[in-house]
Amino acid sequence: MIVLGIETSCDETGIALYHTKYGLLSHTLYSQTEIHNEYGGVVPELASRDHIRRVIPLIKQALKEANICLKEVNAIAYTQGPGLAGALLVGACIGSALSFALEIPVLNIHHLEGHLLSPLLSTPSPTFPFVALLVSGGHTQLIKVNGIGEYVLLGETVDDAAGEAFDKTAKLLGLDYPGGRALAELAEQGQSGRFKLPRPMRYSGDFNFSFSGLKTAVSTLIKNHHITQQTGADIALAFQEAVIDILAEKSLSALMQNGLSQLVVAGGVGANIQLRKRLVRDTTSIGATVFFPEFEFCTDNGAMIAFAGAMRLQQQEINYQHSMSCFTVRARWDLEML
């Protein structure tokens, strides 16, 4: 079966076609980075309008690249939430309309489930159960994944997400939005040990995170120092090292306490090279294995939604008449409610 995936939860329009036998057929993506860079963050109204402009051309492009026609699609999967309500509505409208016109099922997919399952698109891939570290601009969570739809939240951030802290710290250093990648690149020029930053909740005894205080500590450093290129790089490195320490230590603790040997990392921050190196080193030291999605699937994308839809489709029989009630979005949606 062929599933068309539609992702419009925030500032990327992602479309993909996934075949349950042959795998990923095609995927297309448009990022709104240039649109939002002027404002230093995502403007919801602009995001929604741009999704409207991009989604149909991207669907046509994905179909062309896969060399199939729309009538060959067997099901539609769209991101129902969480995300920006206006942006989500674009995907919901298009997905439901195509479902109605083609008389095929439509599946409403949880955005975070898409991220959690994205490493399964790669080879080698993890098997259930595993611990997942979900690190993005909006979420930082440790989740025990027992199977499709079987998710246990172990811990999460009590304030800023790791990706959000990266972007805010980058802005403090005068870097363009989105700042996570720019900060990581600047950190490569930094001298380790010059600045010492706190590791909030490092010894909290649970799997929760906090990054707001770390960002405040960076702000204080910047106020107290003349920021040259090298000083900025040293601060960026100190910040990145602090975040990686917290993420790595809590992830390994979650693995050991749950008696598991597979760690999955998903979300935009999962593309950070130094975080990947640290987690490979640390998991190897305890006889565990870490899995990452391909770099192109770390950020929001249609492939993860199409894949999650295909997994859901194989898991249960979906009735077309019942599926028409799926036209809704959830700006806030607890993953454990699935």
C-alpha cells in the first residue's frame, strides 16, 4: 500500500510517499527559514499562509519523483498535532479533501510519534522496546517505546526545550534564526574550559530537564564580557557542552534503569554532531546501541508522517466512512493519550 504523508505542524512543509513493501518512494520539503529569519522566530500567520502556497506543488513534485499518479495512493496521513493550529489546519484540510475525493482512508498522526519512529526509516534500525530521546525546538522528552502507540513518558523539560535554548542562546550571541546549527558551528571554534556553565537538574534523581537557567547564565556571561569572535565561540562551546552533558547522562540513566540496550534519538537537535559523538561513545561503554534518523529526517518532514501512517495502517483496519471524522487538529496533544 502507498501512503501519502503531509506535515505542516510549524515552519516546514513536508510531503512524502511511503510504500509498505518497497519503503520510501519520495519526499519533498520546503523550509520557511528565510521568511521567519527577519522576525527572529516563527510567525504563525505567515507559516500558515506559506503552507497553503507550498503543499499542492510539493504533492505534485513527490508524485512525479515517485513516478506514480494520485489514484495509486491508498491512504493519506497528516499531522493532526501538536503544533500551530493554523498550520495544522492546512494539512488537515488537504488530507481530508484528498481522502474524500479518492475515497481512501485518512489517518491523523501525532507529530511526536512521527519523530519517534523516524529512525526506523534507516538501516540498521532499532527494534521494540527502546528508550527515545526526543530533542527539538519544542520538546525535550525521554520516552519508553514499547511498540506502535505504546509510549511511556519518563521525563521532560520543565521549561525551555533544548532546541529552544539553542535558538535563544544563539540570538543572545547575535546569530541568525534558527540559531541551533549556527551556534554548533561557532562552538567548533571554541576553547573548552574557559567558561563554566551550570548543568540544571543534572542530579535531580529523575528524568526531567531544565534549560531556562542555562540560557540565563549565558546572558550573564555576555553582559560581563566584551564579546569578540573568540569569546562568542568559547561561550557557544560551553553552552553546547552543558546541554550535551545533561542529555547524555539522563539518557544513559534511563536506559539502565529500564533495563534496555537501545537508545533512539529524534528531533532537530539530534542532528548535532557533538551530541551524536557523545551518545555513541557513552552507549558503547555500557554495551548499548544508539540509533539516529538520517540528517534529512531530523527536522520536521513528510517521510516520518507517511511512515507512521503506514505503521498505523498495518496495525489496524481503517474504515473509510469512519475516517471522515478525522478532520480536526490538536495544537496541544499528550503523546500518552494515543
